[in-house]
Amino acid sequence: MKILVTVKEVTVVDDEFEIDGLSIDDRYVTYDLNEWDEYAVEEAVTIAEDVEDVEVVTVTVGPERADETIRQALAKGADRAVRVWDDRLAEASMLDPATKARLLGAVAEEEDPDLVLTGVQSGDDSLGATGVSLAERLEMGWAAVVNQLDLSADEGVAHVHRELEGGVDEISDVELPAVLTIQTGINDPRYASLRGIRQAQSKDLAVKSLDDLGLGPDALDSPIEQTALYEPETEGEATLFEGGAGETAGELAGLLREKGVGQ
Amino acid sequence: MTVLAVAEHRRGELRDVSDQLVAAGYDLADETDSELHVAVVGGDTAEYGDRLNRPSVDVVHTVEAGAEFNHDVSVQAVEQLVDAVDPTVLLLPHTVNGMDYAPAVASRLDRPLVTDAVDLAVDDDLTVTRELYGSKVETTVDVHADRAVVTVRPGEWPPADGNGEASVEAFDATIDESQVRSTVTGFEEAVSGDVDITDADVLVSVGRSIEEEENLDLVRDLADALGATLSASRPIVDNGWLPADRQVGQSGKVVTPDVYLAIGISGAVQHVAGMKGADTIVAINKDPNAPIFDIADYGIVDDLFDVVPALTEEFR
């Protein structure tokens, strides 16, 4: 059995930052493996540990810098990785779901997985649409926002819980092959061991261009365009207590007592 | 031209987001001089169709399709309805179920998709405003196409209200069962323990900035000193540091205490959805740009590890 996990290198913005055109000024950003994808990787690696003969392949769309991120997934136990890149992608500020599904879909078609796991959404763009777009493209079944997964490979079914709003789970059976978008909290993602990190360096990481995937340049044509980026006007009218911690805590204590708290 | 908004229901109830979608659809239809159509797929279509007949709605389409949402059914029904109505903009909710079918609908229709809209405008193009980096910044996205699918963030539009004069029309969708690859077998409520945070008058709520499980004692001590109940934002529950019945937010509980003390909580939209109804909101966070300060009544911009022990001391 083969599990494909899509992962994304996300942009993490500092508390204090400046905007430079349509992006955050480089000085205020770092990059990391998307939080939701960490849970997707963990879920795949756990299945590979529990079931015999499972290969876990991770795929990402990103520049050379993203090798570091995808190696994090390899260090946690994925077997090999594929990174898709084309320099023209550097100019696209926000990839629309269809473009992402085209790129990832081309890799999925080559790999022919039984199960695809993605994070529910990314922490930067938060479009939350990659997994289901990909499923539709691959003509696979799917389930979005999965917080419990019980794979029954013999029956060809994934028994899942989908986390609905308000503390209610929907319980569903999804036919395999399927794409499942994984919610945080579904498991307890491991830290990579030193041994894992060492091994990750020698695992296969294939870099693929559009040509390699049989995609023409129009695969990057996007009908959506980011036109502005700005800090939202603060709607806040909070009264801020200022000074050292002793001072502010004292003022807040006064306010809380006024409200009848702690009496 | 037509704007089509598709309502959402679950377990016998039309969900609140439905009337918000009607409102967003109304704004868009008004701006573009379009007709406003609303649809509901499955559930008690007679009752829902009647409810969705809000002022300014031209047509309500009701589609018989089983009691509960099934994405494979909704995708087919909405695809066929769009083929019949040909809306310029199809509005769907950015909810858990919206996320489960909107991308597939857009993909099948080969129309661009923009998700999680907090505002919509039309000039030459449709312009969607959305948030990035956990609400730190806003961005505008132009759609260069004459047809689009947009999902709308819950809670951003005031709900449509009142009775309208729409024609309520049944729409027959042909569901190809061979394309239904998933089956909903039931629902399960989160297990609740002996503490009901929705009953508390005062909540001390802790978020990601507490960093380590051991540090939870700091906020436990504060809650004890204040006679308050301890609650948390999602990352604390995801880490297994507190049980799920302590979680405030969209996927947890909606709380309305007299006082809500948010400690080290950034105030992501999913969290705010669960606590914005508190009478008094106090935030302690070292990030001055944290969205929690947008809805807080009082705030301290400082390190919680300095402020929280000092505050506990005040009540000892």
C-alpha cells in the first residue's frame, strides 16, 4: 500500500512586521512545515508502523528552500519525497486551488497511491481547498476535516470522524482510494529523532519540473490575482493597562474586583 | 445575471450561516443588479424553503436529496442547479461541510474558487477580501473570470431576516449513485466531563503562548484564586493538556460568561466565534497585533509569565 502526503512550507510572520508590496517584508518571516501537515505526516507514519508493507511518499510544491521542510517529514519517517517547482511559481503570490491540484495531481497520477493525506488548511493562505480539489481531479473519494481515522484496507474503506462545528463529529465510511484532509489534534505528532534526522539526509528527494510531469506552461495559468495586502484597521477599543507587570496586574485586579470577581 | 447562495442544514435544522449567505448574496445581487436565488439541498426542504424566503430573494430552489448532507450528493445537485440557473457567482459557506464540497463543485464546473471571504465587491472584476497569516493581514483577490465560486466566512454578514415574496421551486436533481463514494453512518457528541464551561460566570482561558504543559499550573492557580473555571483554546486541547470539554471556539463550546480572561490566546477567528458574546473580555498577550485585542474590552500587552503570577498574588 502507498500513502501520499501533501505537505506545504508555510510562511510564519513575526509579531511585529512590515509589508513590502504584496508580501510581508523578508526580514519578518520564517518558514516551517505547515501545522496541519504535521498531523497528516504523523497519521501516515503511524499507519506504516501498524500495517505491513506501506510506503509513505511526501510531495510538496516549493522552491529549493522547501527541501528543509520536506526533510522534516522524512526525518519523522516518510520514505521518500517529491518536490515540484518552476521558477515562474515564485512570482505567483497565491496559488489558486485548481493550480495546486493540477501540480499535486500530476505527481499523484505518477505515484498512484491508495490513500492521500493532506492538512485541512495551511497556516498562511488558509484556503482549505487543496485536498478536496485534488480528490475531485483524481476522481477519488474524499473526506474533509478528519479527526479520527480507522483504515480498513481489506474492505477498501476508511472509517472516519469528521469534526463538525460545536463539538459534533460526523461518522462516515469513505471508499478507497481516497483523499482525507487531516485536522489538528487527530494524533500526537512525534519529534524527529536524531537518527531520523540523519537518515532523512540520505532519503530520496526528487525534484520535478512541469516538463517532468508532462504539464505545459499553461498549467500555471491562474484566474485569481492578489491585488493588495494591508493590515486590517483595528476595530479594537480595548482599554490597555500600561506599566510593569506589578502595576498592570494591580490595575486589572481592581477592575476584576469591581466586576465582583474573586470576592 | 444571477447570484446563487446555497444554504446549510444539519440534523433537522437550518444552520445560522444560511441567512448570512442570503445577506452576502443580497449585497452582491444589489451591486450587480442581479437576481438573487437561494437553494437548499436535502433535509426538510418544505420548511427550509419557506424559511429561506427572505426579502429580496427572487427564487428559492428546493432539492430533495436525503435527510443529511452528503458531499457526493450535494456536488451533483449543485452542479446540475448551476447548469440550469447559470449564476455569475455561486456562494457557499466556509464551514466544515462547505470545505467538504465547495472545492469539488468549483472543480467540476471549472470555475475559479476563492474561499473564506470576509467581504465582497464588484468593480469590473469580483474582488474578494480575505485574511492571511492567522488574521494578521488582509488581502484582496481579483477574480479574472465571468463566473466564480466563493465561500463565505460565517459570522461576517448580519443575517437576512423577515419574509419575502420569492417563488419556491422544486428542482429535480438526478443523483448518480455510482458516484456516491461516502456514506454518513451517524453523529457523535464530544464526551463531556463534570465541568460545564458554558455555565461559568468567570472563565480563565489559556492559549498556545503558555508553551509547556507544566506552565498550565500558572493559570490553574489564577483560576483558583479568582474562583473561576479554566478553559482553553484549540492548541491546548490538541496537545492533550486539557480535555475537549474545556475548549472554547467553533469546534468546541460557545460561552457567554460575565468575564472572559484570555491568557496567551491570539484570537483566531475560530476561537473568537466561541467567546465574543462574553460581557467583559480581558486579554493578556505579548503580541500587540494579536487579533484578540480587536474584541477585548481591556488588555495588557506583556508577557503572561510576568503578569499572571502577579495577578494571582493580588487575590491571595
